[in-house]
Amino acid sequence: MTDISAQDFHDALVAHKLIIPVGVPGAFGRGPVFEDVLRRFGDLVSEAAKGDVAEHMLFPPIIDRRVFEKSDYLESFPQLAGTIFSFSGNDAQHREMMNCVHEHKPWAQYQSMTDVVLAPAACYPIYPQLTGTLPEDGRLVDVQNWVFRHEPSPEPTRMQSFRIREMVRAGRPEQVADWRDMWLERGLALLRRLGLPAEPETASDPFFGRGGRMLAANQRMQKLKFEVVVPVLSAAKPTAVCSFNYHQDHFGLLFDIKTADGQVAHTACLGFGLERVTMALFRVHGYVTAEWPAEVRKVLWP
Amino acid sequence: MIENIRNILKEHARLSADISTLSDTSDLYQAGMTSHASVNVMLALEASFDVEFPDRMLKRTVFQSVSAIREAVEELTAGK
Ligand SMILES: [Zn+2]
């Protein structure tokens, strides 16, 4: 597979009606064929996880601002966060705001912060639900959600809003590490069964600023983050389609989560970037699903 | 210098133990300093000693103990 530019990949996805441009980068719509593949991949994840007896929860794509403030997200990624503001003024202020809007002048001064922020990851609403003492086997929660990242880009795999299928494991350190290792193997097998040349690698998050360089170095050294990558645009810079984060006792301390024997619980999460997996499939097998290899079609459309 | 470093740790490292009970070689991460807290320690050291940690020094081991921090600060202030 030869490399492709971000623009060419974008244009090919648009030409085949897989994505629908809306003007703002990273906010495109999805066509029915794209959605069919995405949903079927999600079903394969469910099938692989069937024996795990996870608790399923569904949250809206917004979270309590207090949970967000408590989670240290702003400390690590102020540049990616999406805080929701709204209008709560009177008639006169409304008229002033609308004058600004019509004259294309700044109108942010008429907006004030609400109690909610856009979910930056699907797992954030889960941790407050785990507060208290876990059962002997710990807990496992399975969620899917739209998440927001403020990183507008013409590169199709870098979106401002996308879906993550995420699972969170809480328990004793070895329970959590074993679960993470088991899913790393399982995730790789699943992606390879779909003909994707998936590989694991040690990774770090895009932490902000100089302090962030230190956080990223710590994360790498302690091997706290793994990603499964697939070449989408380029072989030299493959795209992460799945990420595994081991938080150690970070959320256990913040949200007072204890193991059955009274220790601070450890947590880890894993997330499949559903749009990215879908784009990787179109990039590797071609833009027309009818022409995909028979063994891949058999897995997705049994 | 040790006194100054210990004061900064007391204020920014969010240790679970009292800093005065730790030796110069005690592991600060073991004593409860989180990654985020170590960033605040790093920034406070820069302000206090008027130095800037280069990228190669922005790593865990440099902030592991009082003596490791002293060594790093001495290296940075050596040319001053
Ligand atoms: Zn997560």
C-alpha cells in the first residue's frame, strides 16, 4: 500500500459518499455504507467481549463539569477540551448579542459557562459510578459515546467529534493489568481477522506544554499507554485505532474507589476509535465494500 | 540548596508523608508524588533557582529524590 495525502484520502472518502463534508474540518457527516461497516465492527467487539459479563451503561455526550474539573483533564489537555457556554442574560443583552452576531463581531462576552462540558472520552462518566467498595472480582463497564476533541484538521482520521467504544476495568492491580494484556491480544486478533496489519506500540498522550513533555516521558517510561496502530495515510506514521490506558490509582484516589480488601483500586480503559477502524478498512481494502476480500466480507457480513 | 528544595517539595509534591521524615535519597514517587505533582515541582524549581530544565531532563528519574533534584539543579546552575 502506497502512502496517500490527507487531502486525497478525504476526497476519496467524499467521492464514494462515505463521509459528508460540512465546512468545518473534523465535523463531517457519515454515509450509510460507512455506518454499516462501523456498526458491524462494533458488533464484532461485542461478540469478542460476550463472555466477560460487563455492565452496560449509556451516557449523553456531555459530562458534569465538576467531574471534569476533578479528573485533571484540564491540567493535561487544556487545548483539547470543549467547555459548553450558553446565554443567560436579559432582553437588552440578547439584543446586544444579536447585533454582534449580525455584524460578525465577537459575541462570546454574552455567554457564560454552564454546568456541563463535552465528553473528552467515553470513560469519564463511569468513574464516579464506581465510588465505594468493589466486589471481589472488581468491575467491568462497557460504554460507547460521541467524544469531542478540539483539534480541527483536514486529515480525516483526526476528528473533532467521533465515537469510541470503551471498556473500563477496576480492581486490584494484577486484575487490571491481566485484563489489559488479554484485550491487547484480543484486539490485535480481531483487527487482523479483518485484514488490517495491526501492530501494538507503546504510546503517550498529547499532553500540553513543557510539563506535558514530562508527563509524556513518564507515561512512556512506565508503559502506561499502548496503542494498536494500522497504516492508514502512511506506513511510517501509522494511525492509532485502539488505545489502552493504565491509570494506576489515579481515578481510584480521585473517586474513592476501593478493592474488596480495602486498598485503593486501580483502573484501566481501552477504547476502539470506531471511525478510525472503519476508515482503515476502506483504505486497506478499497472504497467499495463489494470488492473487499471474501474472507473479510465473511467476517463483517456473516 | 537542600533546604530550598525540601520547601518546594513540601509545597508542591503533595506527598503522603511529611517531607522531614524522608531522607535525601528516599523515592518521592513512592512517597506519593504523582506525575502531575512532579510537573508542579519542576516549575517551582525553575522559578526558585532561575533555571530552565531542558527536554532531556524532563523525565521521572531527575525528580525521583531530593538528592537527584539537587544534582540536576547544580548542573543547571553550574555555568551561572
Ligand atoms: Zn478512557
